[in-house]
Amino acid sequence: MDTREQLAEHLKFLTELGVPGLARDKAWRRQLPSSPVGLPAIREEIGDCTRCKLHRLGRRQIVFGVGNPNATLMFAGEAPGRDEDVQGIPFVGRAGQLLTKMIEAIGMTRDEVYIANVIKCRPPENRNPEPDEVAACEPFLFRQVESIKPKVIVALGTFAAQALLRTREPISRLRGQQFTYGDATLIPTFHPAFLLRSPERKRDVWEDMKKVRALLDLDPSGRA
């Protein structure tokens, strides 16, 4: 295969992953990549990532994801914070403790679900992820979803919902709705960190989590 053919194959692969700027067809937006890859292989491909500037802006380690690789329920958040950057595990700080309570409130444990973020490295001072950082990292979240094949995905906050749904709509407009993502149902809801600042919105999240529980109860596979 010559260089031009290799480039064409590489661009085709990136397009299938939905990398912004390559796929002009809207049809891919809520579809998953077509070639299943296991989580260890995805993590190995990420390596000691230098794909965006976050690797030189103080990140300690890559925070890949944690939980059941065959989970029916997957949570996708925004990016690691300070505690996550230290421990290498997503959602272990105060927001993570609240997420654990959300999971337990629907009769499950963290070990039964899978938890990941759009961005695998901590942005400086926990700032919002920037567009180039999202573009570099979100394909790995797409592939994590493809590998796990969850029945339900909970998008925690604006960045996760926008990345997965390919929309600019804020979470305040998206939550309360259900969307299709491949073979999964996607439920956007508020990020636990937002709930720590605005506890009056916990009732909204509880309504969303009840929908999640109802969808899981309809699952005929019996997976945990």
C-alpha cells in the first residue's frame, strides 16, 4: 500500500470515529464505530498520550475509565479533577461521592456500572475542556461505548451530552429527554459537580435516574 492509500485509509478510519472536520454527513452522529475493540486495546492505543496540549499542562496521569466492561449502564462525564488526576480513577472526589449515591439510589453499585470521561486528562485548575482537547479525546470515549455496549448511557453535564449527541445545546435544554445512541438509550442529566453548587436540582436528576432504572428493568439480557 503506497503513502496515498495509507492516508486514505487513515482518514476513513478517523471519519468512522466521527472526528470533527472529517465527517460531513450527519448520519454518523448517533452511530457507533463499526469495529469492536476491547477496553485494554483502547487504553494501550491511548498510551502516554500527547495528542493535545493537556499532556504538558500539568496532568499527572491519564484517567481512562473504571467499572464493569460488560455493564448495561455507563456514565460519561466531562474530565478528571484533582483527586481523579492523583488516583487515576474517574469520579472519586466530592462529585464522585455524589455519583456513587446516585448509582446506589437505583439499586446498583459502582462495580456494576462503567464510568468514564470525554477528556482523559485533567485540564489546568479544572477549567472547561477546550474544543481541540475534546476533538482529540472524544473518539476514545466513543470506542469505550462501543466496547461496553451498554443499554443505557447517562451523559453527565453539557460536555458529555454535546460530545455524544453532536449538538451545541446546553444540558439545561437536553435533560428530561431521551436520545438514541447506537443501540443504547442516552439520558442527559446534570453533572454531580453542578449539583454540589445547586442542590435544588437534585430532584431533576432523581427523575432522570428513575428513567434509567425503568429502562434497565426492561433489559431482557439480564446483564448486571
